Amino acid sequence: MDNLREILLDCGFSFKKQFGQNFISDTNLLKSIVTLSGVDKNTTVLEIGCGAGTLTRELSAAAKKVIAFEIDTKLQPVLARTLSGLENVEVVFRDFLKADLPTLEKELGEYTVVANLPYYITSPLILRFVEEAENIRSLTVMVQDDVARRLCAEADCPEYGAITAAVARRATAKIVKAVPRKMFYPVPNVDSAVVRLDFEKDRIPVKSVRLYRETVRAAFLSRRKTLENNLINAFSLSREQAQSILRQAQIPEKARGETLSPQMLAKLADILYCSMS
């Protein structure tokens, strides 16, 4: 493949800040991401934000098929060159967050997500897979370093938050590679990391997914308030009701939400579900 910067220049491409475009051209890094994702010749890959197609090209060499979403139609001439001759790649020019995921999953079957994510859609995109996807096996994504630490955090540490608990219900998360900012073009203002999420069926079973989401939201509603007060505000409970629910869950009366593991949040959600049924 020709030099990426030369291709972008030849195609008259200009970077758009609203799309968070930072491309990777280092071949060793790209190959490393593909290896860490576990993609092989039996894997169907869904890539989000394929950009200039450098990661797409490496995925194509390793995977059975690659479906790549890209929101910026101005990249069409660039991708026509960088992905030339790759018969197992299909590029879809549309916003993935607006795509019909159930319909797409019928086409894909079992699949793996690999992406150098535009930073502005990191959380909503990951949560979409956590909350809606049925056929996903794993998700390997490049994200900002601080987001990576939040995804993999343990309870009762500063990085632990609602997204940590949301992800943990369905997947294990692990930082598999640190990536300095100088590896991108143009160079962003922050360092990044590659995170791999491995999805497991019924990893943390709950009686109601909706109640689990609402319980997580309540737990992190205000870090300065006790969990008891957050439950009262979020579920319109009396203080006596909130205290009774915490006792049933064996949670200390003055505990704060961020001290609860995802498993404890699931237990609390189940008790709330039974008390409201």
C-alpha cells in the first residue's frame, strides 16, 4: 500500500474534528491489534469507524469476512485505494449508532468487533453492544487511556463507575496493549490503550436487565451521597424501605455505590425487583 499521507493528500482528504479522526499507519501496531483480537480465518469481523482502512486491511488478511462501517463519505476515494483488491471486505457508509443491530446480526451470525474507535462515540457504542447485541463474541477496541482504565476498574477505586458495572454484567474487560499518542496521524492530545471485552452468556445473571441498569445508575447518581439516599431518590422509596432493602442485600447502611462490585449491584437489583413486583 502507498504511503498513507500521500494517499490522503492525493485524494484531497481533510480531517474532521467532529468525527474524531486519528488514523494508524504503523504496520506492526496494526498486526498486533489483529493478533490480540483473536481473529482467524473462521471469524466474521465488524469494524466501526474504518477511517483510512489501514486496520481494515490487516483484518482482511486474517479474517473470513470484514464488514466495516464509516460515517465520513469523503473517505470513499481513500478506501477505494487502501482496500483495493480485498474481496472479503464490505464498507458501509453510514453512522453505526443509527444502524438496525438486530437486522445486522442476522446477516453476520456470530461475530467479533474490532475497531480504532472515534473517541466521541466510545461509551455509547460499547454500551450498545453490551445492552443490545446477541451474537457478539468479543470486542477489541482502541480507546483513550482513561476510558480503558474505567472499563477494567475494580470496585471502590476512582476509575470505577457506571460503565464498568454495565460492561461487567456481560463481559470481562482487560487492557491488552498501551498505545502512545505518537502512533496516530494526526497526533491526538492523549495516549490510548487497546481493550478486549470477552462476552460470556449469563456472566452475571439478573432477574431484570432494566432493574440492573437502573440500580447501577442509582448507585453512581451522586458519589457524595450514600447508596441509601441515592436509592430513595432514584426509586421513590421511603427511608425505611431503602434501609430494609440494604439489609436484605447485606450492604452496610452508610455504604456508597462505588464500593459495590457488579455482583453486589446485581444482588441489590434482584432484591429491588422482588420488592417492586
